[in-house]
Amino acid sequence: MSSAADRRHFPVGFRSGEPTVKGFIQKVHCPHPLLNDSLEGEIQAFLIDEDQLHTYDDLTKVNPVTPTTVLKCLQARYSMKVFYTHAGCTLVALNPFQPIPDLYSLDVMKEYHLAPQPQEFKPHIFIVAEEAYRNVRGQLEPVNQSLVVSGESGAGKTWTSRCLMKYYATVAASSSLMKSQDTVERIERRVLDSNPLMEAFGNTCTLRNNNSSRFGKYIQLQLDRCQLLVGASVQTYLLEKTRVSCQPANERNFHIFYQMMKGATDEQRKEWKLQHDQRFVWLPNSEKHVEEDSFHETVKAMVHLGIDAERQRQVFRILSGILQLGNVSFSSSANESQSCDLDEQSEGFLHRAAELLCVSADELQTCLRVRTLKAGKQSVFKPCSQAECGVKRDCLAKVIYAQLFEWLVTFINNSVCADKSTWCNFIGVLDVYGFECFQNNNLEQLCINYANEKLQQHFVAHYLRAQQEEYVSEGLEWSFVKYQDNQSCLDLIEGSPVSVFSLLNEESRLNRASDATTLRVRLEKELRDSANISWDRFSKVPHFTVTHYAGKVNYQIEGMVEKNKDPVPPELISLLQKSDNPLLHQIFSDKETENPNNKGLSKVTVVSKFKNSLESLMKILLATTPHYTRCIKPNPDCKPLTFEKEEVIMQLEACGIVETIHISAAGFPIRISFKSILQRYGLITKCLPSHGLEADNDDLHQEVDKLLSVVLHHLSCEDRRSLVHCGRTKVFLTQTMLDLLEDQRKKILSRSAFSIQCCWLRYQRRRRLARYQSATLIQAAVRSWFVRKEVQRWNRAAAVIQNTWKKWRALQKSLAESELDDAKDLVSEDVPELNPVVRERGSVQLSTIQEPVTVHGWPMGLALASAPSITVSLTATGFQKVLSAMASLNLPSRRGEYKVETNQYKQGLASIRAQPRGSVKLHYKRSPLLYADMQPDLKSDVTGFNEILLEKTL
């Protein structure tokens, strides 16, 4: 995207036949001195190429700067649907009066927020918001910021303020700190929901605007040290409560009443006693539909802010009761000593109002028709006239609505305001009613226009006057630009000792009935020397005319004193304090009843309260860095994309846009003290005065010169003077120069950050390596210790096992030896030798043996075939095997001649623990007895398998 500076100079030539431009110039400049021929020629040359006028993003690039050239540029940009234009330190915003898609989307917000230089982008309200946000992050004094949005009614101030709040709620909540993300989203949601709720109760549809703010508000968006949104607070100024009971012609009441009528369900209507065909006197033009008539959005905002269903029910019952009061009318009584009468229909409305407000219908009727007067310690009751009854009814409705609105603002603040310890800076958004001039103007319009005069004076004092005076005091070569100063108008309205406000307060504090004619005479007598006030001596209606910065306004004096008094009969307050509605009882429980007979100085008037609150607002604005946005209304009828030159030029001249452009183009909008600029940008030169930042002014001046020479070494002296100038105590910069300093600072910080990162990474790696080596050494030592311990444990266990095994072996050996047949005992036995024939043939002639003989061999079936008596020695391991061996000897009994015995405990039994000895071998696992002849014949010859077995065994 090319910048405006690139498009500043382009070839132009004079084009003949431009009657429209020439006529327009003459029309616009009729109140100004005639331009000389050279200037008019420059204007014509500039306007010759109208196709390029829309490319001027900043009006300071316009050459020459005149109301004509500025107007034509704005008109060309408006026709191209470009609605924002820079005008030096001010942003000019033209209202398109129609939705513009994607102009305020989330992607656009992120684009401006993440841009290194948002000023290089197209002008937008988000540039102003981002500049203020970055000022808070930069911590340049003063750190706190204020965004002042001004303009006429219908110029788009409310919408602009809404966009600013949405931007900050989005940008300031975009954090990677997930711990606080839920809290931020909750606060962000509540801050945004406070807007539609306050607009529903404080905005209305007027002839000039469908969503006109009837109160002023200053919203402080509270930021913590990380510039995250942690809370908000709302300050309100002068709610136009008279609109509740008195709506100007072709205008409406507050939005909330129409939202209830159009959005309530049948059940809610029944509870609030709002019939479908019911007409209410205080709801004119109810057939008109506007975008703000959204009851669902209001209820949703109340829920998000923490207003529960029961509290909502109480609020809407109070509002319904106010509507019912508006239909109560009085008729004069035939007897003046009697109270005014109520017709049957009015009595019904009064009873419904009393039921909705939860008060006694009889007491309500008495309070409206009878006035209580204090005579010493006694109370005197006096019937009210028809007009007085109407005034008391209106007063009751106004005081209820005003207190309800005040409670709502307090509830919002309690819901979204953060604790003082959690936030350190704020960004304020000021949205006040615009300048107004109607056919009938009274005290409300005087206060509204007075507020706009104060804001204009703040702009004049802060920028147009103070800036030029500072240039001269700091030694800059400067020729003053003339501008319209509205200080004389402010002196007329609020000055001391005599002003419109002071005379109004005097009349209000006198304990007498007000007289419009008397007040006009006093005004004319006391303020005749002021050039900003005038009177129409031939008018029958008492009035006075004030010449404001935006034009002349006629104010009617009739009723102004009564509105300034704003009296509330004490009997009405007492009645409301006894209400059974918890909310109504709460908001009036702390309100003291005012005694109308008090002396004058103790009374607090409307203008006094408004003036004090406005002065406190001015103190806040003076302590912050202001950012101005001028909203321009392109046509009085709110038609989409319609640009009326006369309407726009009048607003441009009123707010001093042309003078602002002149000063911005020739001056330096940024001013920083020597100490502050060295504190922030001194790192570029890496040197400070010998005494630091506490050095004297001359040393600081020299260091600032060194700093600027380093940054601007590539520029000539002439170019340097156009970007920066060193005064006596401050440095005056253009935005371009500030960007250069910021770029140099970022480069230095980037290099330093890179060096720190390198050192830190090197330190981390060395530390990590040392830790790794230490850990390896420790692990090796620990492992070797564990191995030694394990080996020692194994050795001890092996020794224990060996000792135990050796002991067990020794024990088993000793037991086996004690159980085995000793060889010496076998030798000592007198056993006859076997017959050689038996040895040879493998058979035993048992009948020739006189004594029992032990047979060393097997199978036993061969030996027991014909033995009358024989003792067999067997080896069997275990008791079960011994029994099995005995069972296997299935021998035929011969009258008890055969005796089968085991000699387990006798000589010749093999040990069950030791290996068998000698010739006793019996493998019982697979015994050959299964194949032996268990009952052989009594014969001497043994043949076959038995013979083989016998030869192998013996």
C-alpha cells in the first residue's frame, strides 16, 4: 500500500470551465476574507485532478490547507466509501449511516494490533486505539490515556466508543497466560455487555439520531502491569430524566420501555400489566422500529452482568409502574379546598401503578393530590391544583427512573471494576452527548452544550494554544496560527462572579416562585457586556441566545429555574421507602428527604452537580494523554452515503479542524523531556552524563544532541530540522522521527537480546555438560557400590549354603553309615560255602542246606521255587517300595512252612540313604520279576530265560 507522502506531488494543470468548484469556493468562503489570486490559483491547481483527492489519508498533506481543499478531500473519500481521515493529531470520522461489512471485524483488529507501524495502514479508529495502547506499554509520561470522541448528535460517537471498547476487550485479552484466560474473558464479556444495557436505559430516538445518548459517560478500562484488561469502571453525567415524562414532538422515550412493549412474552405482559392494545401517554411513536429495540439483547446483557431473574423481575415491574403513572390524569375540583378528582380509568391506572411499585394505592393517591408543608414541628396538608398534581406525578416518575439508572450504573461498576491493587494504568473512553440545537431548548440543552464547550476548550487549551505557546517558550521559531477560542463563551456560562449558572442558582435558591421575565431582566442586566449572549427584544417568549463554538442556540427561560431546583417532595420519598419491592426499597432507603423550606445555600442544584462532575472529568483528562476523534455528520437526515457540503463545512469550522491541520503540518506533535528521552533512547549511544539522569540541563542537552546526531547522521541539517528540534528542556518530534528512534531502539534491544541469549545458551550448555558428567560419575560410583554389595551378599549366601550343605552331607553320611550293613559283621557270620555245583549250574539245592541262608541275587522266583525256608535280603528305597516288594512275593503257602519277613532292621538290609553295597542289586523300577516264572516246577534242571538270568546274577 503506497503512503500519502508518495502521492503528494503529482503533475497538475489548470483546467478551464470549473464553475462548480469556483462557485463552491465562493459559497464556502463568504464569511471569510477574500483569498488573493495566488492562493485561489493554488486551490484550483490542487482541485484540478479530483480523481486523486481520495488518496490523501492525512489532511496535513493537502496543499494549500483551506476549508475548500479539506472539504473536497473528505467528500472524495466519502464517495469512495473511505470514512476515516487523519487531520494531524485528530482523526476525522464520517458517519456512513449504514453497516459496512468487515470494517470492524476481528481480523482487522488483529491486523492493526500486530502491525509494526499501524500509521502506515489506512486511517481507522483502530489506529487511535492502538496508539494509546502502545503508549501504555511504552510507559511514556503521562502513561494513562484518554480517547475523546466528540461531535454532533447523530455523528456516530456512540458507535465509535463501542468499537473502541470492543477493540481493547479483544486486544488486551489476547494473552498466552491460560491461568487468567477465563477471568479475562469474563471481564471482557461483562465490559462489552455494559454498553447495550446502559444504552437501553440511557439512549433514545431523537430527530437527529436513532440512538442518541441522553447522558454522558467516561469508561475507564483498567489494565494490569502486563497490559491485560482486568476491569472497568463507568462514570455518568447528567441523565436527561425529564424525557421519562416529557418527550419532544416526534421523538421517543428511552429504549427500554419500547423493548418491553415489543419483546415481552404474554406471561410477562400479564405480570407487568401491559395489555397488547394498551396505549401509554409516555410512549409516543411506538410504531417506529429501530435497531436498538432488542429486548432479548438487554436481558442477555443483564444475565451476563450478574442480574438474576428475580432482580430483573423487580426492575421491569418498576418500569411498568412508571408507564402506568403516565396514564394517570387529574381534573380540577369544583371546590378549591378539595383535592383534584380522578376519573374511573385513571383510578385503574393508579391502582395498577401502586401494585407494580408495591405501595399503598391510597397513600400514592394522597401523595399525588396533597402537598405536605412544614410549619415548625407541625405538618400542614394542602390540596394541590391540577397542574401541581401533574408536576408531582412527573416528579415521582423521574426520581424513580433516575435512582434506578444510578443503581444500574453502580451494579455494573461492582460487576466489572477490579481491585485497585490489581491494575496500575487505564485507558479512558469519553462518550458524551453531542452539541444540540432544537426548536425548543431548555436547561438540558444548556448543560449538554456547556459540556461540549468544555471539551472544545480542552482541545484548544491542550493543542491549539498550549502547543504553540510551548513552541515559543522552548525557543522554536514559530508564527502563531489563529484559531477560534471559546473561553469567552465558557466565562459567560460558568464564569465568576456573574454567569448564567450563577444567576440560575441564585434564582433557584430563593424561596419563591420562579418568574421567567424576572430572570431574563437579571440576565440582560448582569451579562450585557458579554459578546456571546444576545436577546430578541421583540419576542414574547422569554429567552436568551448564546453564541457557542458550533453556532447560536436560543434557550427558553420558562421552566428553567424549576428544572434547576429539581425538587422532590419529601412525602414521595417517604412513600417509596415503604415500598414492598426490595429493589425500590433499597435504592431509596439511603436517600434523605429534602426539606423544601431549607435556606438557599444548602440546596444543591442541577447545574451545580453537573458543573462539579464535569470539572472532575476535566481533571482526569488533563492528567492523561488525550487522543481526539472528531465525528462528522454528513447530512442532517441520517441518509446513507449522502454528503451535504454546508452541513460538513459548518462542523469543520466549529471544531477547528482546519486550524488543527495547520498546526499539525507545521509543528511537532510529540514533546518529550530530555530526561525521558535519554531514559528510553539513551541505550542507542551507550553513554549518559557523568552525573547520570540527575545532571543539569546543559549536560542533558548535549547528550540529546549526540543521540540525535547518531540517529540522523545520514540526513542533512535541513532535513533534521524538519523532523526534530531541541528546545530548552524538551525535544520536539514528528511521528516520523519517533518511528526512527523506536526502530533504532528495537535494533539495539534485538542485538542485546541476541547476545544475552547466546551467553545464556552457552552457560546452559556448559552447565548441562557439567551436570551430565557429574551424573555419569555419580551413577558409576553408585553402580559399583551396588555391585560390590551384591557380590558380598552372594559370597555370604554361598558360604552359608556351602556350610549348610556340608553339614547336611556329613549328617547324611553319618546316618547312612550307621544304617549300612558292616562288611566285618558279614565276614564274621558263619555262612557255609556254596556247593560248587550250585555255582556252576546257577541253581541251589536248598534241601541240603541245614540253616537259612542269605541269597545275594535275583530274581527271587528262581531261588524260592522249592525252598522250605529262606531268608532274602532286598534293597528297597522307601517304605512303600518295601511293601510293594513284599506283595510281589506271591508264594504258595505250605501250611505255614514259608515265612516271609523283611530284615529292615536286621543284618543284610541296604540303607535307604546310601548306595547299595555288595551283591544286593534290585532295580525295582522295571523289575524282571514281571517276566520271571513265579511258580517253577520242582526240578533240578533250569533252562530257558531263567537259566540265563541265574547265570548273569550269581
